[in-house]
Amino acid sequence: MTISRETFTDTFGSANDPQNLTQYLDSAYSALQLRSELNNADSTFWSITVDGVWAGYLKLNIGQAQSENFGDAALEIERIYVRRRFKRQGLGTKLYQLALNQAEQLGKTRIILGVWEHNEPAQKFYQRLGFHQIGAHTFQLGTDAQTDYIMEKKLTN
């Protein structure tokens, strides 16, 4: 739970209203919510450590666990976060590689993710990996309706 709240706050905290951020964190990263996600057979969590310290994590969804219906051919990367002190060490790329490997093992033909319209570093990261924008949806952060770009990478099997 701590790493989820910490990495989300590090990534988005300075650009958002503190009350909206707290409201979102209390809902999305509560013990009850995270337990439910961990128990969902259509969601998979992966972690990455450096010298025994939890440095980041990845959450993948298929089927009914997808944040919206992207179809049976899609693997959704819902979360890919690296703690601030471990950024720029290639860990995000390693987590992405785990997602790509999972997609291939599951026979998926595309990977989908959402990225905040104002998170240009993440957009550029995903573009370098071959993702392109295919749409947008609303991401509710407290009372603030924000826009996330939906990005896709098609896979060749």
C-alpha cells in the first residue's frame, strides 16, 4: 500500500490539489481496494527490487479487470510506477518488458494503457516503446475530471 501511495504522490502530487489527491489515494489505494485487486484473477502485480528494496511495481489487467473494456485481445498496463530514487536506472523499461512478455505468453495482440495528458515524460517513454495514442478517457481525481490519453502498442505474434 505504501509504495502505491508514495509513487502516485511523487508522480502527480505537485500538479494536483491536495484534497483531490488525498480523496483519490484514500479510495484507490485503501487496504480494502488493494486486497480486492490482488485477489482478482484477471489482475497481476509484479514488483522490482534493488538491493532488497522495493523499487517499483506493475499492475496488468485482462478481461473483466480492465479499467474499461479493451477487448479480449488486449493486455492493459494499469500501473507502472518506480520510486523516485530509483528512476533513470532502466527499471520502468524492465517492468514494461515483463508486461510485454506476459502479453506474448497470453497470446494478446495489443497492449493498452492510459497516461495523463500532462505527463509528457511518460508519454515520450511509451512512444519510444512503440505506443501511439488511440483515444482518451476521463480519469477522476477527487472532484477533478482529468483527461488520460489511451495509448496502444500492437504486437506481432
